[in-house]
Amino acid sequence: MVIFDIRRYEHEIETLNRIAAERGMHTILFTDRWKSPVAKTATVVFRVETEVPSAWDSSVVTLFVVEALIEALQNSIWKTTRDRMRDLEGLLEKSQLFRKPRVLL
């Protein structure tokens, strides 16, 4: 399970992680430099920088790390996932879920 828990941590996420761990699930946690309480029981913890010079925290670094992990995972198991990706792309094309919008002239 992948959990994102950034400052102003949610108690319910800690409960969810505990229940998941009791059921043998592994947890990947993305948190900030101050560390979510979930870090105590998560299988893998990524601490990312979220603080920027503004009133709001930024998700840019978190998104970058997630994208890098997806790319690394995809490359490491591409031989086993290539057919699944081809099937998914065919399904999306048939359903026209992500079709280009019509251009009105």
C-alpha cells in the first residue's frame, strides 16, 4: 500500500497502516522532513522536502520521486509488463476514454 502523509498528519492513516500491517501488507510511505507517525511501522519511508518560501507546502519533490520510482520499476520489469501495457492501451483506444476533443469549425 502507498500512503502519502504530510504535515498535519491524519490519525486515521496511522490506524489504516496498523491494520494493513496486521494483515501482512507492506507500506510505502511518502512523508515530509518531520516524519509522519506512520514511519514507525511503514515498510519503506521516503522523506521528501515540502517546505517552500510561501504559505503552502509544495508537492513538486514528492511527485518527482514518485515519477522516478515508477520509471525505475517499469524499466526493471518491462519484459513482464509489456503485454499488460499493450492490452491496457488497446482497451483505452477502444473505449475512446482519452480521445481527442472534436474541433469545431
